[in-house]
Amino acid sequence: MNRDQVKGTIDEVAGGAKRKAGALTGNTKLEVEGMVQQAKGKVENAWGKTKGAVRDAVEGSEVHLDTRVTLKMKNSAADAECKKCK
């Protein structure tokens, strides 16, 4: 679990509590604030899960680059001329 997931979970729980408290007391403003905070927490949690999945995919992959280049001369006259230049 990464930092975004932790923040998201905290916001979801706190938002849910605010929403319920607002509903119980008839405080519409508090209820709406709770809904917004809860939605924010869900988005943060999803973002954290996505980041974790990408990190896991990158860490689990291996990339190998082969940068060797082989040049062969087909023309023996050109090959002989090349040797003169050295």
C-alpha cells in the first residue's frame, strides 16, 4: 500500500463519517462535505492502486538492448583499399 492509497482510505472513512453525521443531525452542508471527501478518497485510492500496478509491471519486466553492430565487406577490392587507409 502506497501513500496515495493510505490518504485515500483515510479520506474515504472520514468522509463517510462526516456524511453520516450530517445526515443524522440534518446538517446538509456537512453531509455534502462528507460526500465530496469520500469521493476524493476513492479517487486517491484508485490512483494509488494504478501507480502500484504500473510500478509492479515495470519492476517485473526486463529490457535487454543489444547494441552490437557487425559490418562485413563483400567487395574484396574495397576491403583491401580500406586496409590501406589504416
